[in-house]
Amino acid sequence: ILNVEQSPQSLHVQEGDSTNFTCSFPSSNFYALHWYRWETAKSPEALFVMTLNGDEKKKGRISATLNTKEGYSYLYIKGSQPEDSATYLCALYAGGTSYGKLTFGQGTILTVHP
Amino acid sequence: DAGITQSPRHKVTETGTPVTLRCHQTENHRYMYWYRQDPGHGLRLIHYSYGVKDTDKGEVSDGYSVSRSKTEDFLLTLESATSSQTSVYFCATTGELEEKLFFGSGTQLSVL
């Protein structure tokens, strides 16, 4: 079983704060790392797919970095807004014998207070 | 939005009965996945498919089976439903592993 760990499990911030979460994963057989945003009662929505060590992606106030050698990715939100409240999930495709297997972490629940 | 349809959207069934959930996609995507959502666990992989008739187990596959006889349909069967299988089930698809997943709207299953 692939161990994809996210921290913290939950986070409460004030509107305007910047925040970040971590996704840790085994560095062997790395192929791709996904980030998703998941609002209550909706389906997860893709933020980024990252494949290269050192990769940085940005979408509005949200950005992500990737370190495949040490096995982690950071997701940053600048100037959090109440509408950013959601669960943020990362998912790993590690290749090797588990061809096509995409494993999610348990998620970080972000609550942004007005 | 990607054309991914899950059916049924809601299902209530009794312990011991078989249940089949359907995921239908119109995107010609190669990869299809079944996940279940449980509090504190995020999305846990049940089974996945990397092509027609090519399927493999995920981390919580016990009590579930799948079939993919054509590209567009991926069926999840609970052979004999148990209360522990009460959950929300999501289907997801992608054309390439370097590309994002597209999710269905989910199926709320209650096993009484």
C-alpha cells in the first residue's frame, strides 16, 4: 500500500492569511503528483498535475511545488478567502508494478473564517 | 465538463443483497477508477482499470468486484452488501496519468 500522507489534517485561518499544506509520498518510482480541491457535496476538482522534480505551478492565488527526490509537495494559498474553504487532496501515481494506480492522501480540511 | 455519469445517484439496500453501480464516460478515457469517501480517509481506491478487461485491486477491494467490457463503462459490484459499505462512491476517469482526473457526481449508498 502506498503511503501518501497529508498534513495538517485540518486548518483554521482568518480571511487574508496565507497558508500551506504538505503532501508526503515515497520517492521511489515517482511518476505524477495531483492536487485536488473538494468542496462539500461536490466532486473533487483538479488544481494541478505535477511530474517534474522542482516543478512549480500556479493558478490564481494557489500555487504548488514538487520535490520528488525527498518525496513531498507543498500547496500554498495566498490571501485566503472564505470561498477557499474546502478539503485539499493530493494523489500519487507511482508507476512500477502498480500500473495506473492513483492513490489519494486523507486530505487537509481548510476553513477560512471571515 | 467531461461526460461522466454515475448511476444510480442514491441507493438504499439491505444487508446481504448484491448491488451494482455504473460509471459511464463519453470521453474515450483509458483509465477508470472507483473510490469510496469516508470521513477521515479522503478517497480510498477500491478498484481501477487501465483498459478494457484490464482491472486491478486498490487498497479496499475486499467485498467488491469490477468489470470493464467496453471503454465507456466501468461497473462496481458489491457481491453481498454489508453496513460497512455504506458510503459515497465516486467514479473518476483520465486519458493519461499525467493529466487530471475527471469525477462523476457520486453515488450515495446506504446498506441497512
